[in-house]
Amino acid sequence: MQAGIPKDFQVKVINPQLPGTYKGQIEVFLANQKPEIIPFTVLVKVRPTLIPLRGNEQVQLQLTQCNPLLDCGLARLLFPASAFLQSWDLAFDNSVDAPVKVTGAEVLLKGEQTGYQLTYNQIKISNIPQTLAADSVVRLPLNWDCLKIPPDRYTGAVYLSLDGARERLIIPVNLTVRMAPLMPLLV
């Protein structure tokens, strides 16, 4: 090195094993001088990799809209219990050694017959933002109010924004809402 001329040195950190903050120092020894100590900090992050569990790659639900005072009894006799669900757990495998922060969730569904688009008051993922545990199976509940959803076949998706991810995670949704059988029987 020549005196009075700055020199850049490249420092590489290769293959850190776990995410976290690592602190250290570099000692530069110059002839006939005390060593120069340069502190440094390396922040290691991982890209989130939520993977939908088998059977959760796409949500397909067939629900029944009924009035508890009028026709739910008949509907419960004729249809399976799954037709009266009020929520569905979206299940994922978070296989990385760091928690994943879900910063946003949007549910966009549109009726095929009516063109009616469902709103946040009708179907949503609540408690967002939310941090999901590291190296575990995690769940996000998709909630709806069937009495507020007009009968139709709705298609669309759930869009999840993850902190540090390059793209949104997209889960396709196919939701069919039908009327309880009392009205069709009367007609």
C-alpha cells in the first residue's frame, strides 16, 4: 500500500448457517503501527417460504345460506355439516428457521352469475399483520359471514404479502353459496 492513497478491500461472508445479527471486527496490521480495528455487523435474513400443505393449495367450499329461524333445520337435515362452516384454516409449512411476518392479506372473489364482488365485511383474513412461528405448520383463518353473501359461485384468490418475499403468495378460492332448500321447495 502506498501512503496517503485510500485502498478498498472486499470482505465476503460465506454461507451463514442461521438468520440473525452477527458482530465482529477486522484487524488491519500496518508496518510499524498499532493494528487498526474496524468493527462490522452482518444482518442475515432468510426469504420467507410458506408452502401450502397438501389439500390447501386451493380452497373449494360449498356453503348453504339459511335463516336460523326459518329454514336452517331443514338445510341441516339435507346437507353435510361442511355446508355451514364459518371459517376455513389456510395451513402452511414454514420450513425456515425464522418466523414469517404476513404484512397483508386480501381476498378477492367475484360471482360468476351476478358479477358481484365480495367485500371485506363478507370474507376476510383477520389479525393481519401477523407473525407466524419458525419451522412449524402454521394456520391463517379465512372467515366469512354466509348470511351476507348472496347465492352464487365465486372464484378468485387469497393474496398474502410476506415481509421480505419477492412475490405474493396466491391461494385460489372456489366458493359456492346456495340457498337453503325451503324456498326452492315452496316454489
